[in-house]
Amino acid sequence: MSDPKAQDGGGFNLSRWAIRHDSFTRFIVVLLMLAGVAAYLNLGQKEDPEFTFRIMVIRTIWPGATATEMEQQVTDKIEEKLAETPWLDRTQSYSKPGESQVFVFIREDTPPKDIRPLWYQVRKKVGDIQAQLPQGVQGPFFNDEFGDTYIAMYAFEADGFTYTELKDQVDNARKVLGNIQGVEKVDLLGEQQPRIYVEFSYRKFAQLGITFQQIGDALRGQNIVAPAGRLDTEDRALFVRVGGEYDSIRQIEDTRFRVGDATFRLGDFAQVYRGWEDPPRTKIRHRGHDAMALGVVMEKDGDVLKVGRELDAIVDRLKASYPIGIEVSQITDQPEVVRHAVGEFVQSLAEAVVIVLVVSFFSLGLRTGMVVALTIPFVLGVTFLAMDWAGIQLQKISLGALVLSLGLLVDDAMISVEMMARKLEEGYDKLKAASYAYTSTAFPMLTGTLITAAGFLPVGFAKSAAGEYTFSIFAVVGMSLMISWLASVYVTPWLGMRLLKERAAGVHHDLYDTAFYRRLRAAIDWCVDHRITVMGATAVAFALGVASFSLIPKQFFPESVRNEIMVDLWLAEGSSFAATENVARRMEAKLKDDPDVLDYTAWIGTGAPRFYLALDQQLQHVNFSQFMVVARDAKAREALRLRIRQWLLDEFPEVRGKADPLPNGPPVGWQVQFRVQGPDATVVRQFADEVSAVVAANPQARNVHDNWHEKILVIRDEIDQDKLRVLGITSEQIRGAGQTILSGTTIGTYREANRNIEIVARQPLDERNTISELADAYMPTASGVSVPFSQFGTAKPEFEPGVIWRRSRLPAITIQAENIPGTQPPDVTMAIDQQLAPIRARLPVGYEIAIAGSLEQSKLANDSINAQMPMMLIVILLLLMIQLQHFGRTVMVLLTAPLGIIGAAAALLITGLPFGFVALLGVIALAGIIMRNSVILVDQIDQDIDEGHDPWTAIVESAVRRFRPIVLTAAAAVLALIPLVRSAFFGPMAAALMGGLVVATVLTMTFLPALYAAWFRVKRPT
């Protein structure tokens, strides 16, 4: 055999080095394969990738305050101080009677590592103004664990047991589950707070001269814990304890107090009993029964499947230990969801591998195809190893990226082995043929690979929640492409050396002198000759492709394929908890016997806790309940969803409701939203009503409302202050009396083990369920004589705001709606937005009407992508200049980048799939894939020219020689994407890539030769 250095031009050749060091290469390949298998088994699994929640919720309570008072005295002060917070994007708040909720939104480009210190800053700044808040304010309370997701929730129900007995069992289960390795915490959900009630007739007490203050003083005086002294002796210190603390209900009844010369026993005039908070703040009902629930939060980077198995084993043992009557049901099971979701994607990955192998065998032959077939598991194994090192788990995005990259990672291996097979056909020996690809195409392939990876750069560096959510597309594709290039120049030649056969001496022929290649050569020659026609036709097709995007439905992220449906039920603002629960029970009756319903849970007075990362979580609202309905399968889910929507229209007219599957990506809530904001709430309301009318008039929008809801009815007591002063009564006493008469007032604490139970004084139900009781109530005066409320005050009904929303300290009203089935929210929103131009033209300075909801979030996500486009362009330009060493050729290759839009638009139009954020990523990535083929072809043309061929012949012959590897790699990439087409999440992206690659491959063979000829004014040789 001749000297390899003389044959391949000398210099270091990695392919030749791998072949010459056969033992080492075999060792490293086996080692990396085994490490890849171990890494795959070690990779954690999740349904969705983690992304940082940049939201904190600050809740403040001020009993008795109106919504306006809460806004002015509490919300505004907190928001004003929060304006000093670093990285602050905005504050958003709502004020309700007695309650303020301020949402702190940190900018999406804030580094995740800075979020925790920022929450400390928020706490510190709000703490600085706590003294400025009105007297009687409770809080503020901070929640910066808004993104905690429960991997499992369990409902506990009891039949024949008291609530206290059930609570004891649940507390025990909570402790046991909390000790499982990998569990961060276990939360008790839906707990009802115990109360000791002292019920008495306020009128009767007033007649006896007993005041509410005297009862409270008597209870606190006996039950207080206070030091009684310590006796210090030479030997020891003795603490003095004074007995008298309550340890039973009977002792509370026996409490005695003096009024004048008389002594009264509390139990003689009041009923004392143990109960539960009435009305409750929240409640959980599972399949129509009251329940408590436990929610399990897993440690960060834990193995959800392993923790799930431990949970199943422990819960099964707990169930077996419970007496008959206590039932435990699993409400959510994230490990099972992950197992199913990952299994589906692994199946798609396996199908893609098979497709690529079939393409390889049929197009390259058995032995050549086997080389590619053996390269694939090596690249996948090393990719798994790299994912494990980088901390990227198996989840929806990373697995989809693996399927996506599979069609791309075989490109380099196919080019390398195809080049080796061709050189063997031409008569090269195996070593020279195996090492030839390294000297001729390795570095153009590397440039092309880096350019393809650079096409995903905007995803990797996008500073937004959506970018963070989809980051692993960039990471996994980038890693797999680089590993595939390394494999193509190191492993593939080594495998080819072992598997391919040399031709006998003198037995070789021109591969491109066949009927097919002669016709291909003639077609390319025609394109070069008619370059203006080809370029003009391509330009027209490109313009049509861009224009056709206006006909393609738009979306942000697609809906999840999970079987849950979230049903929101909003009653009018000011509705009671009893009314909310009644509506929930009516919905339960509808769901109970529905054949498509597998399970359902109602969260009354609040929304479901975050059991799914992208859940649009709702906070506590008395007038709100939310159902998590689990359908039997995907088909049943759609039928059930339509049925529930019809129920809401026909049988729940008083309810503002919606029924939607779980979302994908960052949560957005109502899909169609417009926000009106400005300094004056009255003006904002005026324009909001006009916008609402426009939205309601659109036939593609339904269920139109705004988030300020209705005004609430209140009873305002008008007090004659002059009479009060004469009688020696204060407004504070009247408020206290009203609270006690109608709702109940805490007058002490009953200590039981580790619980502190409030003692609440109130009237019996028949005396507190009507407003007339307040008018007839007697108030004790300074002289000891009691007078009825009607002597110094009158009560009259009036309306006041039930909720006031603000955005960055300005009143903001959001009009919300649903899009009808068969439409996409962005399309409906944009159609309505065009009709709002006349209203916008009349807006005073400082007021605005803005698009909110999914389209606003989509714009934020797209802006974060677009912000990284210059960086992508610079990287690609740099790579092209390094490879081509010619600015003109670099610009020419760049002009081919957007041509994928033609095929992408056509594919989306044909399939009817929407164009959303994920599809946008595919279209951007197309640019890198197309330029990869272009740079290899242009480099081949330049090599042929350098070898002495005339430019015309170099263009045509290079295109002919590059036809087979370009078409093969495109076919592998397109066909490998077939399993992704059926994915609701990746389907639009796969369709766009498939259509774009097909058209781009054709244009690489036709348009690029014509463009090259026109660019350099190439003439046919004479």
C-alpha cells in the first residue's frame, strides 16, 4: 500500500489516526457507548422543562375596609415602594373589600440566580413601610413559592368518622410522606379551621346589662398564660404555676363574670360548642364528597419516577392500615403522566431511528448503510452522556429535540460514508478512501454543522419564560450536531474501514455517467443558462410564501394533550360562599353520571393548586370555584369539553365560566384579552365598556366580560355622631357589635396540644341571618342603659366597587373572552384589534388600549427571539467568512437562508396546522440547515475551480456530485420528522421543517447554481 501521507496530501488526519489506532478507537467507542447507556438510565424524567417563575404575591388583610380604601391606603403604598425594586417589570394588583393582592413581576431577562435575592429585597422594602399601613392591617404576607408544583395529590374522605379523626390520620400521612427521600415538602390542602363558638342573643345580653367586652375580659382573664414568678433557693429555681387554663368546653361554659352586683355563668346564657370555621374560606370536594388533600412537592432535580414508586408503596401501606370508612384517592399522578409522555416520545425517537436506518440502507446499500446505522446509537449515546453532564432531563422539549436532531445528526455521517463509498467506486484503497472525506469535506461539514446549530442560537439565548421553557431545543440539538460531526470524522471512517469492501484493481467507473445523472446535469445546466428566469421564479415563490403566512392560523403554544379539563366557575362579585358551593354541587351532579368522566375534584373558594407547571393558577376568591375534570381519553376530552360549555350556557346562566384543557408553555389565562388603563378609573371604565362592546360584537368571540366584574351591594350605616356622644357610644363599638351580631368576633384562644383554636362569639343562626337584627340590636350606653341601634342610626343599601385592578399603579380593566372552536386566539384578537382604531384615536393622553393575553405573551416571546437574531447573524457571518474567505460568497450563501419560508408556508397551509412560537423556532432553524448545504456546495465549486475547471463546468459538476448526499440527508431529516407530526406540541414545527427542507433541497440544486453563476457573471465556455 502506498504512503497515506502522499495520497491524502500529508498533515494530521483525524480519520486516518482513528484507523491506525484501532485498539484505542475500539476502546473509546465501547466506553462512550456504555457511558451513554448509563447516562440514559440515570437521566431524570419530567413532563415539562423547568422555567423560573418571576412572580411574587403579596397579600394584605384589613378587615372592614372597602375596596377603595384597600386600594388607596394599602395597595398604592405597597406598589409605590415596590417601584424601587431592581429588575422590576411591573406590579399588578387587585383590591377587594378587606383584601389586597399585589403581584410583583420581575423582568423576563432577569437571570434565574438573581430571583431569590430579589425576593429578599421585596420583603425588605415592604417591611420598611409596614408602619405606614393603617392600624388593624394584617400582613403583608409573601408568597414566593408560586411555582411549586405538586407531583402527586391525594384526597382523604371519611364516612362514619369525625372531621377531627380524619384530620389526625391525614396529619400522620403527611409526616410519613414527608420522610420519603426526594420529597421536599408535603402540604395540607383544604383544611377546615376548628372554632369554639359562644352563641348568645345580643338583645338578651343588652337587657341584662352584659357587654361584649365583659365576656371577652372574663375569658382572657382566666385563660391567659403569664409568668407567676420564680422562687430561687440555694439548690434550685422553682417556677410558680397558676392553674385555670381551659382544657375542656365545659370549663368555658363555667366561666363566671360579674355585672354590677350580679354574677353570671356563661353557660346559663350562651351555648358553647365546638365547630369549624363558618363559612369556610375554601373547601375541597372529590367526586361529590368533602375531602382534605395532601400535595407532594419533589426536590429540585429529583427523579420523579423513583419518588413516584416510593409514594405508591407508602400510600398503599397507609390505605391498608386505615379503618373501613376512610378512603384515599389519588387526584393527580405526575409520575404516571411523565411515564406515559416520555414513553410516547421515546417511541417517536425509536420510530425516527428506524426511518433513518431504512433510508440509509435503501439509499446507500447494506454495508454502507450499516456504517450509518452503527453511527446513530454512538451519537445518541454520547448525546445522552452530554445531557447528563449538563443537567438536562428527559422531558417534552428535550425528547422532541432529540427526534428533531436525529434527522440532522446523520447528515455528516452520510456525507462521510457516501464520500468513502464513492472513492472506493473510483478505485481508491480503503485507507485513502476513509481519510479522503476528512481532507475534502470535514471542515466545510464542521462549518455547516456550526451554522445549523447557530440557527438555534436565538432559542438558547432568548431571555424570556418561553425561551427558558424551550432552551433544551438549542442545547440538545447543538450538542448532538457537534457530536455527530466528531463521529463522522472519527467513528464513521473507522467503521467504514471495517465494513466496506475495496474494488478490485482496475475495476472502477464514473458514478455520474448514468442516464439519471445525465438528465440531472442537463437540468442544472439549464438553470445556470436561464439564471434570470430561475431567480425570478424563486423570488415570486418567496414573496407568495411570505404573503401566505397571513392565511395561516396563529397561536402561542398549543393546548396540552393531557386528559384534564379545568372548569372555572365565577359568580357575581359579592356572592356568598354558600352560593359558590351550591353552584359547585350542581356541576357535580352533571359530572357524576357522565360516561366520559373518569374523575373530578372541586376546589371551592380557590383554584386548584399547581399540579401542572404551566397551570394558570387562581388564588382565593369567595365567588369562585374550579373543577379539575379528568376525561377517559383524548377523544372523550373534546366531547366533554363541548358538553360542559353547553351546560354553562343552558343551565348556569348566573355563572361566568369556561372549560379548557391544560395549556402548554407559560400560562396566559383567557385567550382573548384587551387591557384599558389610565390615571382616572371613571375614564378607564368608559373606554373599557366601548372596547367590551366591540369584542362582544365579534362573532368569533364569546363569553365576554371584564375583570372588574360587578359592583357589590353593601349596607351603609348612617350614624348621628351627636347622639353617640350624648349616649357615650363610639363608632368602634357599633362596628364591633355589627361584627358580632352578623359574623362573629374572636374573643379568646383555646389551646389544645399544638393547636390554637379561636373562641368566637356570635348570635344564633336565626338571629344573625337577617339585616334587621342590626337595626333591633341594643347598645349599652355610658349610663348602663341599653338603647336600640335605630335610635341613633339608619341603614341604607348602596353599591360600591367589588374589585379594583391596577397595573403599574394605574387603574386597569381587562376585557376577557374566549374564541369559538375552530379559531385561534391570535387571529381573533388581531381581527378585533383592527376595529379598535377609532376608539384609540379618541383616547386622552396617558390612556391606552393594549392587547393582552396569549398574543401579548407571544409578542414578548417573539421579541426575546428577535433580540438574539443579530447575534445569530454575526456568528453565521463569521463562520461563513472563516470557511469561504470571501465576502461576496458569504453574502450569496446568506441569501439562500430565508428560502425555507416557501416550503414551510406551503406545508402549514396544506396541513392546516397553526403557526406558533415552536413553529417559529423551526422556521428560524431552517435558515441554518439551508445554509449548511449551501456552504458545502459553494465550497465544492470553489475547490473545482481551484483544481482548474472552468466556472461553468465547476458549478454544474459540483451540483451533480453533491446531489446524492444533499438529497439523502434531506430525505433522512424529512422522514425522521414524521413521528413528530402527530405531536400537538411539535407538529407545526415538524411540518414547517419538512416543507422547508423539501423546497430548500430543490432550490439548492437549482436556484443556488443559478445564483452563483449570476453573482460571478459566469459564462458558458466556448
